[in-house]
Amino acid sequence: MPGLNASFGVSIAAIILGLAGCAAEPGQVSQTEPIAATNSENGAALKGYDPVAYFLTHSAQKGSDRYTYDWHGVTWKFISEENRAKFIGAESHYAPQYGGYCAFAISRGLIADVDPNSWAVVDDKLYLNNNPFAHELWSQNRPGNIAAGDQNWPLVPKQSTPNQ
């Protein structure tokens, strides 16, 4: 069945090219139900990764239960007391953009979870993506995708959380 495999490959390539060519959708979101303002897993922001480490070590590092801080209704974990101390008082600087949801999805008016290892710091702001493919698509037009995400994020309905 060589024809089937070739046809399947062409179909997959067309889908990928179609996704890559999709323009960002500023001002349009598909989410109608309120979501948590900060993406979390089992109460931990960033799936337990240290937000400060992205800036200081330029790497994704799993935080420790020993160094935590509660902010915006979720627990943030850190690799050290020093990173925890840097976060306190500068939370908005170190916290990921778009509540820690996928930057590529937000730029398209969608919501998606993240992989803490698919990230970038751009203009001193942390952006996360769902997977390496989404990260690559987002990276192809960072300024346009950031502009669209910045416009879309306030339109996403969010649940109220403490300290907002």
C-alpha cells in the first residue's frame, strides 16, 4: 500500500503547514468557561518548576517542597531559598505570562496546558508552550504571537483567586 502511505504523509504535511500558517487571532478567544487564573497541577504552579531558575540558570529546574511560596492561590516551588527570596516581592516579574498557559495557544485564542521544558524568556518575560512543536511554531513569529497573546489573555474568562 505505498499509495496509502504517501497519501497519509501528504495529508499530515498539509495539516502541519496549515497550522504553521495560521495567523494569530488577536481579540478572539474560544474559551467561554472560566479557567483558573494560574495554571497549576495538584496546587503547584509551573508543575512544580522554579520560575526564577528560568531567568538565573536559563534552564527548567524542578523546585523543592522545602522552598515554597503561596501566591495567587497556588504554591510556587523553588530550588533554593535564594530563588524563593527573589520571587517574593517580584512575583509578576518571574511568573510566566498568560497565567502559565501555552503562549502559542493563547495567541490563537485557545487554552492549552504546558510542558515546563518548552519555554523562552523574551524581553525579560517567561513564556511557556505545550510541547516542542508548539514552541517552534510560536518562535517563528515571537513578536506577532506575543502581541496576539497580550491582546487575547485579558479576554479569557478566569475564576477569582485570592490575592488578585
